[in-house]
Amino acid sequence: MNRLSGRDQLLVGVTLFSMFFGAGNLIFPPYLGAQAGGAAWIALVGMAISAVGLPVLGVVAVAQAGGLPPLAGRVHPKFAVTFTLLIYLSIGPCLAIPRTATTSFEMAVTPFLGETSLWVRAGYSLVFFAAALAVALKPDKLTDKLGKITGPALLTLILVLVVGCLVKAPGGYGPATAGFVERPGIQGFLDGYQTMDTIAALNFGIIIALNIRARGVTDDRQVVRATIRAGWIAGGVLLVVYAALTHVGAVSGGAFPGAENGAQVLTRLVSWMFGPAGNLLLGAVFVIACFNTCTGLISCCSEYFSTQFPRLNYRAWAVVFAAASFLISIAGLNAILSVSVPVLGAIYPVAIVLIVLGLTHRWVGSLRLTYPMTVLFTGVASVAGALGVKLPIPLTQMGLGWVLPALAGFVLGVVLSLIRGE
């Protein structure tokens, strides 16, 4: 078969959405809505750029380049190895995978048992990762699980939540707070980093391509095209869901102000709308969403590491990542989130410029120094910002201090390439 059927293409797209839509995707849009209040829709535009547009473009850029290592290799072979490992470890056992267990625990167990012991959290994480590992051991079958079962189940539960908010809303939007008062769009863009979807997009393509081939597509060009279509489908679903959750959060923030995170925003609203049953609904949403993402992350990380370090096969790496994530998850959600903010602040800008360069490769690819110079300048600025170093650069106070260095690096790369005849 040379191309996917319409039904299979939709299933693959829903599978990719399910891999994207995890803990951060549930927490941050409602919190954005609660904080932005009347400016929620402007803030959503900013978040949509960094948490929907860039991930979709990331899927496109990586698919066209043939994977993340070839894309990053245009900077330098050593950079490709280092950056790719850093990306996989960030979305893998160091941050994103453990976060799926801790977040779902906080939403599915804590509301019913209250403060629990370390052993209860460890027991939940053990069962959670064992189940995710069982599904991840067959990466080419993810479409049958995520696309047909858990993905549609998740969307149905979110629809129930949103419809409940529309039918029985406790009030209107509240006033904007925090960084959303003066720059709601920019703050929304920066908050979109926390979903981690842009860096995840650089890696998910390898598993999506595997599932496309498992459905009988053998032509490489058709695999790339089907992967890109899946990205657009996943992006469309993400945008609709983010808009719905932002509205829910804005309504909750107006009626129940003072929430400290997105989990509290949702909990307060569903408890008011549905009573005790609301916690069951919300717990199920979080468990399914986090399970889907956990499975996808274990799969893509194991697939990459089994090709780069073949002494362990795919199944062995999957066990390693599940076990490591289990151990780190015991530290708790707050500890993981405190580490993720500076790490993502350093990585995200580099990922963004790589995606932009990859999409414009047909025009800038022949100018060999554009990739290394742009990434170098961006990396210095983003790492400095993540470490708390305030460089005297415009936009730094907005959290975008890397933008002008990236442009300067690009221009310098173009000029040096032309001078050197490259």
C-alpha cells in the first residue's frame, strides 16, 4: 500500500494527539485561563503558537529532515549527539515521564485519600509504569491502543467536563492577574513551554512513522507525508481542546480565585458542578491523558536508544526507562516541576530555532554556517536566562532574551557563509 486510508490517517493523527496530550496539557491551559481572566483569549493565542503551532511545525521539520539527529547534525555532529540525548532525557526519565505518574496520582488518588505516605505513592507509580510498559513493548501497535481506545475515551471525558461548564457555569471571567495584565499574549507564549510539546515533537515522529509502516505503507515519501498529516490533525485537536480548557479555567478562576495551579483550578470547578462525582471524572481524565503520554514517551525514547546503543534491545531500554522514571517519580510533582522550568527555558529556544531553520532549509541549507551560528547565539542566551543571568539584551524582561541573539547569529552565519563561499 502506498498511502494510508482516510480512516487510518485519522487514527494515526489521534494517536499523535494522545502522545502529546499529557499532564502539562491538562494543567497549564486551565491555569492560563484562570490567571488571564478577561484576557484569556489573547493569552491563548500566545500559548497556541508555542504549544500547538511549534509542535506541529516540529513534526513537519523532523519528518522532512529524516529525524532529529539528521536535523541537529546540520549544526555539528557532536551537537547532534549531545542535543538529541538531552532532548530524549528531558522528555524521558528525567522530567516528562515521571511527571505523568506524579500528576495523575495527585489528581486521581490524593482527592480521595488526602495526604498519603511515600509507600502509597510508590505503589501507585509502580502499577502505573508497569501498565504503560506493557503497552509500550509493542510500539508499532500504539495506534490500536491510543488511536482507537484511550484517545477517544479521553476526548469524550473532556467533552463531558466542557459541556458541564457551559450548561452550569458558576459565573463569568475574572480580572487578569500576574503577567497577564500587561502582556497576556507573551505570557501565554512562555507558559506554552511547560507543555513540553515542541521538544516532544522532535522525537514522536520516529514512533508515528513506525505505526504508519505497520499499516502497510512502504514508500518513504508517503510515510513522511502521512506523518506530516498526522501532525496537522493532532494540532487541530490540540487547539480545540486547549480553547475549551482555557474557557473552563477562566470561568473557574472568576468564581473560585486564588488557585495555585491548574489542578486546583479544575478541581474546584468540577466539585462545584458535579459534586463528589467530579473528582472521579477529573481523576479519570488525568490518568488516561498521562498514561497515553507516558506510553508514547517510553516508546520513542527506547526506539532511539536501542538504535544508538544496541547492546540493549528495544525491550530492555523500555524496562530501563520505566524503572528509572518510577524511581524519580517518588520525589513528587513539586520537585519535578521545580527542575523542569530552568531546563525547559534552556532547551526550548534552541529547539525553536532548529525547527525554523529546518523549515527554511531549502533556502538557507546551502549557507553552511547559518545553523551553527544561529544555534550558538541562541544557546548562550537561553542558558544564561535559565541560570538567572540577566543579559543587557532587549526582550530579556519578557523572557524572550534569546530572540535577538538568534537573529544576530543567523545574519552573521549568512554573511560568513557568503564570505567563505559556502
